[in-house]
Amino acid sequence: RKEVEQDPGPFNVPEGATVAFNCTYSNSASQSFFWYRQDCRKEPKLLMSVYSSGNEDGRFTAQLNRASQYISLLIRDSKLSDSATYLCVVSRMQGGKLIFGQGTELSVKP
Amino acid sequence: DADVTQTPRNRITKTGKRIMLECSQTKGHDRMYWYRQDPGLGLRLIYYSFDVKDINKGEISDGYSVSRQAQAKFSLSLESAIPNQTALYFCATSAADGYTFGSGTRLTVV
């Protein structure tokens, strides 16, 4: 079993839709949690860190449930430019090695 | 100039050849990483280094070696390339304030 698991998708949604991505991690010692975005096999770029209290950045909301070892990302009012692969990432220490899920592909259509 | 620079950007090589991928950084970070990405598998850690001369195996180190002779440089070698090492390779650095990825090296072994 992979340490970080995501639904690979693809998710095909119309513009304006709300879409939710889920992720589970198996190592309870994980300390840091992130969502990264990756476009067309370019380098991953940090979308947002994820905190137990939940955090929001514009149309994006991330949640962490440590008891269930579950991470989520909600995208509201999807834009064409949101089309990308979204990577769930954990780390066992701040600034330590990152462990990636396989990524969830999102395609937003007009 | 990019904070993390990978060379070459693209490379095609023959089975059995030795090849080196270079990574240099201007972030001043102590920690450096090499990942490979295959379709549908996310990024997997090959090797990482937390300081000069410090080398640690990652999830998939077989068939690879690395060298960290200076803080700013971390090179990845394939001693005898094989076709299943065809992949997209990313170098990354980290510190407590976050991670920075290079633009990737697309390697094809024929």
C-alpha cells in the first residue's frame, strides 16, 4: 500500500463546478501536509499547506483530519485555468523529504 | 536565473551508457533531493542529502548513485542506463521555509 493515496481521476467538470479531492496517508507520524499543483509535466508548485484547523485561499479550501489520516481539497467555481494534476503531499518533518500521492487529474471544460 | 537549475533539460541515451544529471541551487538550502516521475505514479524519491557528503537512499535507489560534493550541487548518475529508467527527473531543495523544485530533466533510454 502506498504511503499517500489519491483517486487518480480524471475528474472532468464544467466551468463553475465545485470539485473535491480526497487523500489518505498511512503514517501517523506525518507532520506536514500540502497540496501541490502540476501542469503538463512541469515541476510541482505549492498550492497550499494544510492545517488541522482547515485553511482557505480564495476558491480553494483544504482540510486535515489527523484522526482519520485524511486530507481534502475543495475547489469552488472552477476555472479553465484550474485544469492540472493535483498532488497530495506529506512530510514526516518540517523541511524534510516529501512523500507524494500519485496525483489527481482535473480537466475543467467550457 | 532559476533558484534550482537542472541540466540537461532533455536527454536521449542508449541502453548501457553512463549518464549524469546535474542540479545546482542558489537557495542556500542544506537539503537536496532527486525524484523521478512516471505517468500515474506521482513523484518517487530516489536519493536525498541533508548536508555536504550526507547521502541517503530513497524509495527507489537501485540503479542510481548520487554525489554531494558542495552545498549547491547534487548530481544523479545512472551507471548503466536501462529503458525502464525513462522518466521525468526532478531535483528539489528544502529548508524550514519550504521547498523549491527544478524544472525537470526528461530522460529517454533507448
